[in-house]
Amino acid sequence: MEILNFALMSAGSLFAIINPLAAVPTFFAMTPGNTEAERLRMARVACVTATLVLMLFAVTGNALFKIFGITIAAFQMAGGLLLLLVSLDNLRAKRSGVHETEEETAAGAAKADVSITPLAIPMLAGPGAITTAILLESRAKNLLYDGVLMLLFLLVGLACYLIFRFSVKKASAINPIVMNVTTRLMGLILAATAVQFIIDGVKRAFFQ
């Protein structure tokens, strides 16, 4: 039962922070002259790249902490604050600057291929998503938990691609109101996750 709670919390957190639905309008804005096939290819490459980046940081995060002398507790509290900032923007149905800035969006519009940057990094696998990946890995108790988390990275990456694929093929069917409501719901989930990370960091720092 505990591992099921971990899986549900991890899946919700990852999807909420990546929030591919909110990235769709920016993706379209950056690829106005591309064909459907080109957009699908870029979306596919971006989702695979973002998934691999998140898996890499999840695996190497603790080693990086040791190199820089950062404790898990400090990272949990700092990461929770970062996610809380993102969630506040999501609650206002806004795409957070933590994902990408206006300058990065403009630069992407001038590129022939936006799959790696800025779509994969930082729009999908940005600071918030990387932070979430590392924090979730810090909560994994054993190899079974690690395996569940890696599987979730793959499933969330697949979900991101399916959302982009549907958006490209059914652009006219996308309802902005539904997208805004979904973004706000993702923001609420993310806010709760951020607060939990902060609580975990405080407990680890002062009560363990």
C-alpha cells in the first residue's frame, strides 16, 4: 500500500510540474511554419530527451549533493519553495518562467528544430522537473521504489508525447477553457507536493 501511495504521489507530481498541456500553445507558436510530420518528430525527440534527462538527474542527484556538500534536507526545502512558485503561476493558469522565459520562446521560434532546446530543455525537463525528479528519488526506500520511479518517468514521457500528438492532429478541438482548468488543477497538486517536500526537509533537518 505504501509503494502505491509513492507511485501515485510521484506520478501526480511529475505530470503536474512538467504540465505538457500548458506547453502546447508555446510549441505551436514556435513551429508555425512546420508540417504536421515535422511537429510530431520534434515532439517525439523532445519527450524522449526530457525523459532521459530526468532519469539521469534522478540517478546522479545524491552524488551531486555529496560533491557540493548539499544535504537532502536543504534541497528538499529549496526544491519545495521552487515548486511552490511554479504552482502559484499554474493556479493563475499561467506558464511559469521557471519552465521557459519569453526570450527562450522567441529564440525557439527562430529555430528550424526546437526539439532539444527549448522544448525538451527547459520546457519539459526544466529546473522544476529536475528538482522534482531528484526529490522523488530521495524518497525511494529501496530498488523496488527506484524501479517504480523509473517506470513512471517513462510513462509520463509517453503521456507527454501522446498529448502533443493529439494537439498536433486535433488542434482545432483544443478548448482553451479546459486547458486553463486543467492547469489550475495541476497547480493545486503541485502546491500540495511542494508543501510536503518542505515539511519533509524540515523534519529531516531538525527532527532526525
